[in-house]
Amino acid sequence: MADIPPGPQGPAESASPDDHDAALTELGYKPGLKRTLGNFHTFAAGISYISILTGTFQLFYFGVSFGGPAYWWSWPMVFIGQLMVALCFCELAARFPVAGSVYNWSKHCGGPHVGWLAGWMMTVATMVSLAAVALAYQLTLPQISSVFQVVGDGTGKYDAAANAVLLGAILILFTTVVNAFGVKLMATINSGGVFIELIAAVALVVLLGVHITRGPSAIVETGGYGQGQSLGYLGAFLTASLASAYVMYGFDTASSLGEESIDPAHNAPRAILRALIASFLIGGLILLFALLAAPDLHAKELSVDGLQYVVKAALGHTIGVVVLWCVVIAITVCALSVQTAGLRLAFAMARDNNLPGGTKLARISPRFQTPVLATCLIGVVAIAILVVNINQPQIFSVVTSIAIVMIYVAYLLVTLPLLVQRLRGRWTTAPGSFSLGRLGIPVNILAVLWGAAMTVNLLWPRAAVYNATGPQHWYLRWGGVLFVGVVGVGGFLYYWFVQRGRTGVLAEHAVDDLPEPMAHGGP
């Protein structure tokens, strides 16, 4: 593991309120991105990536299908686990307030090899995640109007998947153009969308609360789910918990904009926690009240159309459609935020010449002050992922599962090296910024255990997730393991034999008078 020197060599310690670029220059990078984002912008970036309405409306049907109403308890379970991870990230965000959060954190905690692997996994996961989020249009727009069901009438075996690819590609094209035009336009649209999403989410909580038809005892009933499974209801619950795990991630995005934020060492940790806690509270209430307000907990529509069905059935068609349009806005800004985070990550890796064609990918447009080529590349790959799955009926669960598990693996490649640093006594926090103090080691241990356990749960070769409709094939059931394995092992072999010797800050991004400790590989 790479050492992290204490004292004045830590980048965040040198930063002052009047010079937020000090942390960047001490890490060896010239400031290149435009620093204009304030507190709400960074908070909005984190909460739009989590996106309460996108996740709950996209995956409610999944949780209810496998765990029934009692699946709700997976929401606080996932929150507690992810909170442990977020607390570790808060310390890292204060210590290293630079672009490409996960990549740079793992690099400084675990060394260049671990850093590259984490960055590579996260980069690929971001592109898959962008495709997965874009698919959410299909779960909402056709329920607003049949006009949005362009391919077929929705009853054909591949109608939904093909139409999802079309709608998703349009969304990705939009987010690519916005991100290419600069961070200010992105932040304006994102912040406006988040403002609407938060108002709509709170209003939805109130509206569903008014229409509650049953008591809270409903969420402790297993309803026969899990019968016939070796683990009984626990097995069903673990499968259903994926619906919650799919939502509460991406809070690190608040720190990915560190080079474009004002006072990121102090603002990013707050934004990370606020985004996660707000999402937990509002999202948890939406799910709870939806279960208590649903006309019939045994209705087939509940496990097919999900939360969209509950909203229209309980609130009426007109109000339901208004809410669904707010969900469309939430999906849009969520996709925008996902691509924004992936772009910063790709830029950070390319700046270190850690990606093929790094010089071109890290080039910042003089006009827009963004890496335009990297933006376009992420958009093209995400659309390609959709097209490959155009005739996959399980497109929603398969693409989403693979995206999330890779992110959980990337998070582990941060929390595990950080724990090693703590146990070796080499970790120091930035004075005056966020610190866990004596809770650092226990919180970090819980973060690692949680990440490992959830990774296994996500990768488990369930036919219900990876091969829900026949015919059954072993390679489909093990699709998550195979995909993550190929990306991880193949990527690392590429780095070891090809990319490793080329790694180093590109001349156009490097500080000329780099301090001696930084000139030998950084902290």
C-alpha cells in the first residue's frame, strides 16, 4: 500500500478559503476545469445520482415481486451499510478534493495498481449505469401516454426492450450534448431538476400518506414469499434487497466535482451525507406509504407496473400523470449526473495517462472548458450497451445488476485499502475538515464487510435476476460473475502489460515545480 504522509504534505491541509486550487497543485495537477459550483450544486449532483424518484419508480416492482411488502426493510438495511461507506468517503473527500473521486482515493490509499483497477471498474460501471438509468424512461413514459410506445404496442415479447433502447438512446444523446457544453449548463439543468424532484417527492409522500388504506403491520407480513427456497424468506428477502441496493449509491458524485466546486474540502463531505440521508428519509417514506396506500397488495399490476400503478390507482389518473412527469424529470437529471460523474472519472484517469488515448481524452475544450471527447465516448458506449441488449426481455434487471455490482466492487477497492492504511497507522485526516476520529476503524471495518457481503449478494447466480425467462443457460445465470470477471481481470492484465509503463501526469496537466514528495508518486 502506498504511504500517505502526515503533516503539511497532505493536499487538503494546504488549501485555504481563498485558494481552493492548492490541493490540486500539491497533487501535481494544473487547475484546468472551471471552479464555479456552490453548496447546492454539489449536493444536487449527489442526490440526482441517487435519484429518489428514479430508483424507487424503476425498481419497486422488483422488490415487491420477490419479497412482498416486507421487502421495505431492505431500505434501512442498505442505508446503514452505505452510510458506513459514505462516512469513509467523507474523510477522503476532505483529504483529496479532486476529480475522479473513487479513482484518486484508491490510488492514494492502495497504490497505482489498485487505483487503476478501481478507476477502470468504475468507468465501465458508469457507462453501464448510464444505460441502466436511461432504461427507466420505458417504465414511465408509456404509462403517461401510449404515444411513447413507439416500437409495437407493448404486448410483443421484445416490444418493451426495443422501445426502452430507443427512448434510452434519445436521453443519452441529450445528456451527452449538455455535458459537452460545459459544467455551468449541466449544473443549472441538474439543480433545477433536483429542485423539482425534491418538491415532487415530498408532495408524493403527503399524497400517498393521505390515501393510506391499511396499517403498518402490512410491511412485516411475508405473505408466503420464499416458500420452496432453501433459505426460506431470507433468500427471497436477499433477492428483493437488490431493489434497494440499486438505488442508494453514487453519493461520491458530490466529491467528483471537487475541481469545479468552491471549498470542496469542506462542502463535499456535507454534500455526500446530506444526499444519502435525504434520499433515505424521503425514499423510505415513499415506499412505505405506497405499500400502505396500494389498493391491493396482491394485485398483479403491483409486480409488473410497480409504483407507477400505485400512484395512478391511489391518486387518480390526473395527479398520477403529473407525478410521473416529475419522475421523467428525475430520470433525466439522474442520467445527466451519472454521465457527469463518469466524465470526471475518465478525465482524471486520462490526465494520468491511464487510459488508451489519454492525451486526447484529457484535452479540455478552450470554449466549453470540458473534455468533450471523453463526454462523447461515454455516451456512445452507453448507447452501444443498450443496442446489444435490444432483444433481451430481462434488459432491466440484467443491465442494472451488472452496473451496480461493479460499483460495489469499485467502492471496496477504496474502503479496503483505506482500512489497511488505518490499521498501519498511516492514515491522517485533514485538520479542520471531516474526521471520524476513534470511530474510523470500526466504521471502516463495517464498510468493508458490508461491501463484500452485498457484492456476493449482487453476483449470486440467480435465475430470477440473470435468466428469468427460458431457456435456461449457465452462462446467463453466471452472467454477472463472468462480466465483472472479464472486465476486472482483463482490464488489470491490460494495465500490467501495456498501460503500466506509460502512467504519469500528462505534461499539459502537470505542475512544473512539483514538490519533492509528490514528484515520486504522490502521497
